[in-house]
Amino acid sequence: MSTLVLLVIVLLVLFGAVVCSGLAYLAYRHPAVREPLIVGLTGMAVLASIMMPIVAR
């Protein structure tokens, strides 16, 4: 893998972590939605399921 590809992967992972943290914070502020940990983990699982085929290629 080139350095550019690795940099893009790191940036996408960081972006995903920020998005999942935002979802967890949103769920924390509105507890009727879901528990924050479940929302954050679901967001991270969706990101992982999208990123794994791209990284493996």
C-alpha cells in the first residue's frame, strides 16, 4: 500500500470515530432515542462493514 492510501484510511477511521462519538453524544442528550454505547457501536460497525472491502482490496 502506498502512503497516500494509508493516510486516506487513517483519515476515514478518524472521521468515523468523530461521527460515532457524535451519535453517542446525541443519544446521551436524548436518552429516549437509545443508549449511547449501542448507538456508538452500531455506527462503528456500519463504518467497519463499509471500510473492510475497500481496505482489503
